[in-house]
Amino acid sequence: MLFLAVFCGFLAEYQLEHKIESDRGKQYITSMYEDLKMDTAALNSIIQNRTRRNEIFDSIFFLMDSPGGRLADLYFYARHVTRTAPILFFNNDRTIQQLKYSGGLRLITNKTVSDSIMIYDKQIRLVLERQESEIANVRECLPYYYKIFDGRVFVKMMDANNVISRLLSSHPLLKFSEEDVNAFLGYCQTLKANNIGNIAHTKILKEKAIELIEIIKDEYRLK
């Protein structure tokens, strides 16, 4: 009888521990689900902003070839060359960091879900690495950028909320060399290529996020 009592107590304790871990796993998944929805919204915005960025580079190439009376437009587009905040992705990583570094991943017993989380995390790291490379190229472009465009004009274009506005009057470019222009446009072409590649990888990341959302919804009956 004593053995049976001990054994039953062990089973009860095991079942309680299993339920606690199952509940914690469900909490992680619910949190991950909310993170993914926020990531997807952010990725949609970034794809739109990066698509617009391609158009900005095309406008710069055209206007640098023959600016004419459109210097206000040229300054407006040029100001966006170094503006990276609207195109950078910062994922909501509160849950995925806990899963990776606090042992939480072992609580996700569904292999399809846990594998999909790791695939998503890998794609995030790829996008973040590409962004770092892009930022480095922006920094390399700056010396030539400020040989052509007057920084005082850029100051006038920014309001208190850091919003860029096109000036009503035209302002002249600085005195620059052909080598400066060539270097600046070369970096712009590199940045456009960075941007095109980042659009492709951001779209893949969005697809992985949507796939993971659907898998979680199906496996855990979330809405």
C-alpha cells in the first residue's frame, strides 16, 4: 500500500509538472503569435518604403544628369539617401529570445512549430545582417554626399518631428568635381542594389512570418 501511495503521488506530481510546462509552452506560443502579427505589419510598411526608395534613387540619377530648375527636388530626394530609419526592420524579439536562451524552446513540443520558429529566426538574422551592410555603405557615401549638397539646406528641410519637406525655393549645389559626382552616384547605385536585395529578403521573411502564424493557428487553435 505504501508503494502504491508513493507511486500515485509520483504520477500526480509528474502530471502537475507536465501541465505546468504545457501551460508555459502555450504562453510562449501565444506571445510569439502576437509578436509575429506585429512583425508582419512592420514588414509590410518596410516593403512599401523600400519600393519608394528605389524610385528615389532613380530620380537622383535623372536629376544629377540634368538638374535644371529642379534643385529643390534634387535636395529633397538626396536627403532620403542617408535616411534609413523607415526601411530598417527591428523584430519583436521578446519571445524568441526567451525561447532560445532561457530554455523555453524545449516546452514547444510540436516539432513543426519549433522548426518553423528556428527557420523564421534564421531569416531574421539574414535580414539584419544585410541591413548592417547597407548602413556601412551609407556611411561610406557620406563624404561625397556632403561635397555636393549643402548641409544647411538639409537643416531647413527638417521640422521638429524630423519630417522631411521639399523647400519652395531652389538652393545651389556646392562646387564639386566630376570625381565626387561619380563616386556619389556609384554609392547610390550600390545602395539601390542593396535595397533591391533587401526587398527580396524582406518579402521572404514576411512569407515565413505568415506561414508560422498559420501553423500556430492550426496547431494551437488560436484566432
